[in-house]
Amino acid sequence: MDFGTLDLNTTWFILIAVLFAGYAVLDGFDLGVGALHLFVKGDNERRTLLNTIGPVWDGNEVWLVTGGGALFAAFPNVYATVFSGFYLALVLLLVSLIFRAVAIEFRSKRESKLWRGVWDTSFSLGSLLSGFLLGVAFGNIAAGIPLDARGEFTGSFWTLLRPYPIMVGLTSIALFTMHGSIYALLKTNGTVHEKLRVWAPRAIWFFVVCYALLTIATFVWASHLVERFMSRPWLFCLAIVNLLAIANVVREIRRRRDWAAFMSSCVAVIMLLAICAIGMYPNLVLSAPNPEHSLTIRNAASSQKTLSVMLTIALIGMPLVIGYTSSIYYIFRGKVKLDRASY
Amino acid sequence: MDAIGLSRVQFALTAAFHYLYPPMSIGLGLLLVFIEAAWLKTGNALYHQMARFWTRVFGLIFAMGVATGIVMEFEFGTNWAAYSRFVGDVFGSALAAEGIFAFFLESGFLAVLLFGWDKVSRTFHFVSTCMVCLGAHFSAIWIVVANSWMQTPAGFHIVGEGASARAEITDFWAMVFNPSSIDRLFHTLCGAWQAGAFLVISVSAWYLLKRKHMDFARAAIRIALPVALVGSLLQLFSGHISAQGVAKNQPVKLAAFEGLYDTTSNAPLRMFGWVDEKSESVIGPAIPSLLSVLAHNDPSKPVTGLREAAPDPKDRPPVNMTFQFFHLMVAVGFGLIFISVLGLYHMRRGSLADNRWLLWLLVISVLGPHIANQAGWFAAEVGRQPWIVQGLLRTSDAVSPVLKADAVIASIFLFTAVYLLLFAVFIYLLNDKIQHGPDESDLVPTGKLARG
């Protein structure tokens, strides 16, 4: 397909942001449910909680796989620099994702208490660590990492564990836990629902505190992210929408309008990523201390030919994906009822 | 070992472990389509019971495939950053297409397959099973296309020089239909169908041996054995086509398959043997002229040897290793044809259940496709060395420049420990499901299914 004068690099910057936002909204609540898992006691309750994400978590994780693939294809230099530079952190992320995935499958296969305890723990820690490490990686990319003239990472594993990225990691956990607790409220009833009534507001407040601290930290350690907002004040509208969404989550949960709370939570997740993306553009990986070595949508991109082939693929594929993803959510709508086929 | 050698070890380890599962998903997916079709057509509850049982096994295998598959996608970047920069423009679109067209389809409908029994109609469940099967096959397409491009690159040009050189796509369809992709896709899929069919055969034969679930086992084996035979015969055919492609496009690899050093007409085919790479010779019983016939359909045509195709030994793969993997794959491939013919013969005569030695053979036959699949991939990938992208990029230039050997050692230990644990749990749970057997209650369809 010929896309004329369309700026393909910017288009792919947006599309990758969309894929990662899709991942955060969808697998975000899976990771959040995982984070809450150990707080819920009782085998039946835990099983119910696990089955709120049972039919959908796998499809949700595909957003990350596709996001990674799209990054590889559209901006191979970013993929190469970040993945090789963050080597050990990413290996840990993989191990966390592996344990999260297999624990869901394994957990209810045996009656033994020890067996279930082990996989419950691995499900929960895997989810927590996945959320944290994704946040840390993201925080590093946004705050800037040392790159050489060839765009290779010159830091070490410990470079990644600076205060700001760690705060982003904690905020990710908080965000996902809030999001997951509200999702789980929608999908459950009975005792586990009552427990979540208690946990959801706590998760929300945990997020609000983290978010406030992170905002301050951003002004201190990553002020370049807010520069564009300073020069184009209308962009603050997005920040206001974000704040209103978060405030609305608090309000709707108080009124027990879980659907409205969940929708607001989705908006909050999307807005947070949108604000980050706008703050980053046109950089994909910021180099600090040498900003001239940053990887941008121009110097890190594939050829125009590849970007346009991929856009064609995406334009054909995405409607299909949205079509069957929504039908799956429709088929599995309503509260979870455990049956023989459940996890 | 340095970061290059270690990264190769890690990639081989994680890829080989991952590749235990996708072939079973693809093959079992196909069998589930047949099983559910039989149920739709006949209404016989036995097929419902069979679909339920094998769906549970499918779920377990699929979960392992997903968990180990995401490692593969990340590893291109973590360990092979220079490679990723070089091929990203060409290879990335295939990987992205795999995500969009295959994984979403597969994982979405898997939910219905596993959990939708009481929520959707029979027909819709059948359609979902078909979609999962289709998605699994799609995922094979894109990854084999990408790998084939590394064997026989096409539809690209090189931009830049030295370390910053990279391949850029010029013709998408030429990249997709590069000279080896169709042959190798067909070969890969046949191997996957065999893996699925022999899994079902093995478990069913076990039940027949133990005289448990006899009707269930007989009915399953009646579906799986023909698939196994067709798959194995097609595999022989596709293997032949693939080898002719290798002879044409990758003469060094073909020479390594056979340990052929001198360019020879009436080149013989070794049944088995040993290559001495120092003295550049090979020993072992051979069938005269057969290699020439297989490679060029003509006994008098010469087959290019290593001394001509790669005069510098540095440009050759480890010959004996390639030879052994290749011959192992071929030997097992013939064995599987033999086993499925024998099984079908006795099934037709009705003497299968009384033939204990044959049933034992069928039980262990499940290992066959896995050995052949693994050996085949090792032959294909080791045989391409020292190149990671044939003729364009050497494996030694492909590794991440910032990667330290000790980091790779740490990750190898971690992956090995995790994978050993997962494999133990997988085998334990699989055995548990097999010992438990099909659920008697599945003979009565419940929920929406009861209403047809």
C-alpha cells in the first residue's frame, strides 16, 4: 500500500505506544490480580480470583509479544540497544513471566496444599516482579541511559537500579494492582468480592501516593519529560484528564459503581502512557549524559519500505485482533463461576 | 568460552527446549479438529470425551509453549543485538506478522477451546478449534519464513558498510517466498503433524496395553494412525524436496550432511558413518550414486564437495556434527514410516490390541518425531555455520557487543534450572493426566452442548 506523504516514523511511534498501552490496560489487570493473589486466603477464593483472568491472560500477553516484535521491526536499533543493554534485567523479566504463565496452568492441577502454595506464590511473585521490571525498564528509557556514539548501552546492571526507575517500577506495581483489583471486583461475587472491597481502596490509595511522589520525582530527575508540556501548555489538558480519571476511580469505587471505576482506571493507564510518549517524542531511548547519542524515530528506524509494509500488515491485522478479542471478552462476560474446565 | 560461544549454547538450549511444544500444539491442534469433526458428524459422545481429554493435554502443552516462546523473541535482542540491527528491517516484519496474525488468533480462540465448553454451541466450539489450529499453523509460517530467509536470503539489498551495514527489504513477497521457505515450511509442518499424531498413538497404545479405556483408545488410534502415516510419507517427500533445495542453494550444507569432501559424480549416499574432519574423510556403508540421484535426479551429475564449495576450512560447518544430526533425522523418519505402516496393518486386521510388542513400540514412538525434529533443526542450523545469515553475516559478528560472558553464564544457569524444573513438572502433570484417563462424565455432554 502507498501511504503518500504520511510520516511513517511518527505513525510507528504512535502504533508502538498503542501496543504497549494495550498491553498495560489488558495484561496490566492480570498482573494486578497476581499481585493481590496472596492477600486473598482460602483455596476457593484464590481459584476464583485466578479464573477471573483464566481465559484472557494469554491473549493479553500477546500484546507484549507483538509490541516487542513491532519494536524489532520498526526500530531495530532500539530493540537491539535496550534488550542487550538491559540483559540481566530482561532475563529476570522472562523468568518472572514464565513463572506467572506456568503457575496459572499448574496451580489447580493437584489438590495438595503445598503444591498450590508453591504455585500461588510463584504466580504472585512472577506478576509482581514482571510489573516492577517492566516499570524499571520503562523508567530507564524515559529518564535516559548512557549510550555511546554507536548507540550501545555503556552502563551496567546497577545503572538500571537508580532511584527514579525504581520509583517508576513501584508505581507500575501500584497502577496494575489498582487496575487489577477493580477488574476482579467486576468479575467476582461472594466472599472474595467482599475481600476485594477492602483491598481495592487500599490499592487505589497506594497508587495515588506513588503517583504523586513520581510526579515530583519527574520534575527533579527527568525534567526533560515535562519540557514539551511547558512549551505547549494545551498539552496539560491530558494531565488534567489523567488526574480527573484517577479522581473518578476513587469516587466510583466509593459509590460501588465498579464498571465506571474500571473504565476510569483504563483511561488513567492510557493517559499515563500517552503523557510519557508525548514527553519522549521524537526520542525512543534518551541518552544521558550525551543527549546527541539518543535513539530517535529517525536514526533508529527501519527503511520506509519496511515501515509501510508493516503498516499494511497492521491495518489488515488490527481490526481482526480487535474483533476476536472483543468477542472472547463477550463470551466470557459476567461473574466467574468455577466449573470442571476452570483453572 | 566467550560471549559468542555462550550465547550460542544458550540459544540452542532455549530453542531446543521451546521446540518440544509448538510441534505438539500444531499436530494435536489438527487432531482436535478431526476429533471434533467426527463428533459433530456422528454425535457419538465418545468423540466428545476424546475432545475433552485431549483439550486438557493441549492446554498444558500450549502453556509450556507460550512460557518458553517469549524467551525466543527477547533473545534476538539480548544476545544477538548486532544480528538484530542487521536483519531487523527484513526479519522484523515477519515477526510482527506472526504476532498479529498468528498469536492473537491462537490465544483468543484457545480460551473458547479450553473454557468455552458450556458457553458456546458445538459448531462454534468446533470453529474455535479450527481457529486455534489455524493460528498454530500460521505461527509456523512466519517463523519458518524468517529462518528460511537466513538460509536463502532474497528480496533485499545491503545498505551501509562494515559494522553499520544492514539488509533492507526491496521486495516483501520475494522475502516471504525466498527459495527455501515453502519447502522448509512443508517439512516443518509434517514434523509437527507427526509429533501430534504419535503423541495420541502413544497414549492410546498405553491404554490398550493396560486394558483400560479400550473404546476410547481404539477410536483415538483410528484417527491418529492414518494421520501419522500420511504425515510420515509426506515428510519423506518434503525431505527430498528440501534436500534438493539445499543442494542447489546451500551446497556447503549438503556436502556436510553427507561428509562429502570431493566433488563427485555418482556420489554415494551413506547409510550411517563417521566423518574424520582432520583427514577429511568419511567412513560408513554407502549406496552408490544415490546422493547424485537424490540431489539432481541423475546419477551421473556431480555433487559439489566441501573442498570446492568451501575451500577454506574456516567457511565450513562442524562437518561430523552436521552429518550425525542429519543421518539421525533421516533414520528416525524412516523408522516412523515403518511403525505407522505396521500399526495400520494390525489395526485393519483387528490384531492391534493383542500385539504387546507392537503396542510397546507405539508407546515409545512418541519420542520419534521429537528426536527427528530436534536433529533436523540442529542439522539445519549447525550446517549453516559459520554464517548466521548465509553468505551475509557471520555468527561471530552477530552477538551483542556489550554482552559480557559472565552475564550469559548467569542466564544459562538460570534458564537451565528453570527449564529443568518446568520439564519435571510438565512430565509429572502429563503423566498424571494420562494415568487419570478420560472422564466418564464426559460421555454425557453438559450445558449448552447437551442441546446440540
